[in-house]
Amino acid sequence: MVGNLDLGQDNRQDISPELQALQTPEGELYLRFHLPSKEEFALPAIAIREVMQQSPDRITPIPNASPLLLGTLNLRGQVIWVADLGQFLGNTVPLRTDRPEIPVIAVEEQETILGLAIDQLGDMEWLDIEQLHAPSNVADHIAPYVQGEWLVEENSHQVLRLLDQVAILRSARWAT
């Protein structure tokens, strides 16, 4: 016989504080990642269609395309462009493509999908949008693509910059 279990009762006192924090996250979910320059950025999870590790030979170079574009790849039957996000943001350190896999974040806005090739994936993390500050020390050429920044550690000047995927997707820089 099954015991009398009241599913409607609040059993929070039986849950450890660590699990309670997991059950009630604060903020919004973001994907953290690094570029070859070791700068750390984030994108909102709701803007990400898919995160994948692609073999460089699965990215097909396209002659005479923008130097910001590595080529195209087949994403579940749809051909999408793959861009070097670091180069797009003006980093001088090129993305290493001579490795077994390249992390690619497929971002989507309306019906446009673009693969952003990066150096290293980080974690998915709940970040408090209330703690987001106006970007500081951002070069003029990337300012339109940075929505703000979080201070990673109180005693350091290390920041986590939030990118605007819509501004990146709609940029006129892809035509150059």
C-alpha cells in the first residue's frame, strides 16, 4: 500500500540550501565563452539555436567571401555561414583552425542563423541583469555589439561582456 503523500504540501525544509538555490535561480541564463584573445563574453541562452563542436573539415570555405567568414556548414539540413567572432570584434589573435574541433555557437534572430566560431566554450550560468553595467574601456569598433558587462571578481578588473546577437547578425561588416 502506498503511504499518504500530500503532493501539495511545501517540503522545502527537507531540501538543502544548495538545492533550493538550484530550484530558484535568479537572473537570466547565459552562455559564457572565450575568444582567442582570452577575453570572456556571454550570449543570452534564448538567442542560441545550438552549440556544437565542428571539425574544421566540415566548414566549407567560400572563395571571395568576407575574411571574417570561415565558410559554411550544414546545420540539420540548413546551410549557415560560420564567422570568426574574434576577427569580427577586431581581435588581432586569429582563431586556431588546426585542431580537431572548433566550438561554434549558432545564434538566431527571426529566420537568420549565423555560426559564431570561438576559442573555448564556458558554462551556462544564471546572471543577474540588475548587476549589468554600461561597458567601459570598449573599443569604438565593437561598442555597437556590447550591451554591457558584469564585474567577474570584486578585487579584479576582469569583466564578462554581454554581446548583442541581433546587432552582430544585422551588421554591415559582413558585406566587407
